[in-house]
Amino acid sequence: MTRIELKDNYLVMKLSGYAHDAVNLDAIFAALADPTRRSILARLAAGEASVNEIAAPFSMSQPAVSKHLRVLERAGLIERDVDKQRRPARLKAQPMAAAVNWLDEFKQFWSSSFGELDGLLDDLKKSETKEARE
């Protein structure tokens, strides 16, 4: 069942009972859209790190890396603590799992679509082979 809401002066259609209402998938996917942020997440998958440790492999300033960390933090993909003078960041798995689960909902669709395409291509190849013999 679909419901329509007004959000930021836009009409938004949502499925009732949608499983991912509590997670901000827009913010997660926006954060994942940047290759630098994906690299930062890959680094944090190995363990927590400070801003300096995260910034080391990049050719950008520490404030620029901090901006990327804020985007990741707002999306809920990382959390940061205060540990004396450093603010280590660590990966949070739950929002990433929600994004993966959302994508998995489309897996069956894509699998069946590719299956249909494979069948069509097989039929075309058989037709071409048959025509070539004649």
C-alpha cells in the first residue's frame, strides 16, 4: 500500500510498512557516492583511526578529511569518540547493513531480468545458427 507525504515541499510516495523508514538511506547512499569516503570506510573496517591516520594516504588537508568524516557521521556510518586529544572514528555496521538489505530487495528482480535476457540471447543465437544453415 502506498501513502503520500509532504516533505520539504515535495510530495513523496512511500510504501506503507516500508522496512527502512528508520534509516536515512538517502544520506547513506550520498555518503557512499564519494570515492574518498568509501576509502575512509575501507580503512575504518580495519579498526578505529584518528583523523591524522585517516588523512595520511590522501593528498588533501586534514580539514577536508574532517568534512568527509562529518558526512559519514551524519549518515550514521561511523561514530567518533573523544579520547584525550584525538577523536578516533570507527565504522558502524548497522546502517551499512540496512543499505545492503535495501539493495537485496532488488536482487531477485535483477536476477530474473538477467535470466530473461540470457534466454532471449540464446533464442537469437539459435535463430542465427538456423538461418546460417539454410
